[in-house]
Amino acid sequence: MLGFPKPSPWLLEQRKAKAGVAKKDREERAKVRARSGGRCEVLVLIRGRVFDVCQRRATENHHLLSGIGRRNRGRSILAAHRLDVCKDCHTEITRKVLVPCVEQSKAECAATVRYERRS
């Protein structure tokens, strides 16, 4: 009689996968924090010129590639597609008060994203 090893339980496989994503998330957040130096990375343009550079401490992480079920999956988890932002700027971005000047998917990296304030 040939014996086959019993497969590991599905729940253990799922936990292992989540742990891998969490580890990758921590690594990428550390890269974003190093790039920003702990400061908000939001640059607001007025008439095509940099007008306002937020100087507040960054407390949140903004995913440029978002949508239902897209955060921390695929390219969204990478530091190149994240911004270190303060709470106020993050609220304005998610409420569409600050809108990107170029389509976010066309931005080369998070450090090149510029925002304009809607009236």
C-alpha cells in the first residue's frame, strides 16, 4: 500500500499566507517611512507650481492603487505605490478634496505624485 502524506489543513495554509503578506507590508512600510523621513509627503500645486508642502508628521499610509479588495495585493503593497501622509491630508485625499494632477496609475512612483485642491 502506497502512503501519501496528509495535506496540511487549509486554515494553516491561510495563516501562513497572511503572515507572508503582513511581513511584506511591514517591510514596504519601513521603506516608505525611510523615504519620507517621517514627514507627510503631500505636495499641493496651485497653477502648476508647488505651493504647499505639508510639514506635519506622517501618521498614516495612503495606497495609490486602491479599490475594493486591492490594497496590499499585487503592486499596491509596494513602497513605490504608497505615500506617508498625515491624518488631515489623508482625509482630504480620500474625500476627493485633494485630487492627483496626473492619473495615479501613470505616476512613475509615489514620490512624483502632486495634488491639486478642489474648490
